[in-house]
Amino acid sequence: MAFESEKQYQEAGTHNTTDPLTAVHAVRRDGNTSAVATGQYEPIYNDAGGRLKVSAQNGTFDATLGTITANGQSVVANITRAGSATVFISGTYALSLTITFEVTSDGTNWVGIMAQPTNSQAVGLTSGVLAANAIAAWDISPLLGLTQLRVRSTTWAAPTGTANIRIVPAVQAPELAPAVAVSSGTITTVGTVTTVTAVTTLTGGGVASGTADAGNPVKVGAMARTTNPAAVADATRVNFIADKLGKQLVVGSIRELKVQQTTTITSSVAETTILTAVAATFLDLYGLIIANTSATVCAVTIKDATAGTTRMTVSILPGDTFTFLVPESAAYSQAVVNTSWTATCSASVASIVVTALAVKNL
């Protein structure tokens, strides 16, 4: 119903200051919900301060729904005004499925785009192999300047079943968690890696044999030791050890574990200590020098414990010297820890000088 004072104006007509104008009023509505049903006319609203209500919410998009039942099939969503999108997958499909994420700006040429699982930081161009009936979601951002997002199956091992795809565009690009690319390429910096389940192939970081050492290659290191580490159980892993200069100890022993002791036996046939016992340690004998400074032949008996087992007996001419030297790895093994090596002369002569060389072992 029109009032008599109302006047109609043609579109693009020229405004005159004498033209009568009709005031436009709005309805105050404090709530943010609509007062009418879908399909009905709705008035313009003001807020409690008399200001015209306008949308303060982001624009929304309808979700794109589709299904995949075979390899190569795809679901395409319009993302012309979207800054990001979330892709959901569910369904009842057997065996394994891999989907790839692709975008286009002209509807013809498609390229891959990185997607980040909502429960992981590992981004990728594909979903990876999904388990049967997997339910998963990925965030894709940014999408500005692109027109379409496509989810396409590249592996479909199941003869039956349906994968339900739901693509939900959004206006703003969300701030995703720091991502780690799982595709091939270079990762410049990774702050912290909490757990690495498996490394299938590790490339780079090596230097070929016969070339100069460069590029900080991955190396095998040893632990520098001046004492023996604690012994480990049989068949368990153990560190390589080296001396303080990095020379690997393959045979022989650490310098600090070698012991030497010189004893003079004068006019005695009593058993005499030539290597003092070390608690909880074997003294493996690798060197023995016995000098007979007397004018009498003397036989000397060597044992690896007081009143213990005889390890050798040597006869030394007057003024002569007996020498026994072998590599530490071939040393006489002492039978019991915390025991002394001893020497016993067959005759009371003046004097027998014994120098014993041993290495400590556990």
C-alpha cells in the first residue's frame, strides 16, 4: 500500500533538491538471530544504539560433498573466494586408499598443494596410504588466487566400498601448526623432533672414500676414555672407545690402565709380591724382566696369587737377565681379581731384581 506523499523515481534519474523523499526506518533488534522464516520478507535492523546492523561474521560457504569408489575419481570444490579449506574423509572402503590434493586457477591445469593433517605436523602432497575405513581430516592454506580444489584418488586397492569426501572452504587462512614436509626436498631448520619412528632411507651427509672431508658429513664417533667404562652384559650394545686424541683402541690398552712395579729380592727364598693386588681388578701380565745380579744360578717361580698357580719358572745365569714381553692382548690372564703376582727364588742370592708390567682389566 503506497501513501499519496510517496513519489517514484526512475533508475539513474537526476536528483533535485525539491524532490520529496521518503524516510526509511529500521527495526531495533538486540539479538543476532532472524525474526522470520526462510523465504519471508525481513526488515532492516538497528542495534540498541540506533546503528544499522551489518554482518560482523565471516562469510560462509556450502560444503562440497562427493564420493570416490575407484582409482582416478575426484571431488572438486569451488574456492574462488576462499582463503583456506578443510578436507574430511570417511566411509566404508576396504584395504588401502591414497588421495592427492590439487588446485587450479584456470580449471584446466592442476598442480599439487601441501595439506596438513589436523592431528599431525607432517604436511604432504598426498594423504599417504590410508587404512581401511579411515576417518581423517586435512587443512589446506592459503588458497588465495585459486579457483578450484580437487581431491583425487591415486591408489584404490579396494574392489568395493565408498570413500566420502567433504570439502569445507573458509574465508580466512588459519594459522597452522609448524609443519614438517614429508615429501622429498630440504628441511632447513627443525627445532625439536620428539620421536622418529623409522628412517627408511637416509641420503646426503656422506663423503666418498678418497675425497677431501667437507660439508660436515655424518661420522662415527668414539668415547674418549682415560678409565675403563662399566662392563656391560654379554650381547648388549657398547660404545666404541678411544684415547684422548681419538685413536681407537682396537688392541692394547689405555695408557692409564698400565701398571709397572720393580721388586728386589735379596737373600730370600720366601714368596715375594712383585705386583700388588688391585681391588675388583685383574692384573694381566704382559712383561717381566728378571735380572740376576749375583754370582749364583737362580730359578725364579712366578705365580698369579699368593700360594697360587705357577705361571712360569725361569732359570737365570749369574749376571744374566731374563725378558718376557708380549702385546697386552696376549698377556697372561690373572685367574682371580684382587690378588697379587709373586716370585719365589730357588736360592738365597744377592740379589734378584724383578720388574713386572701388567694391564688392569675387569
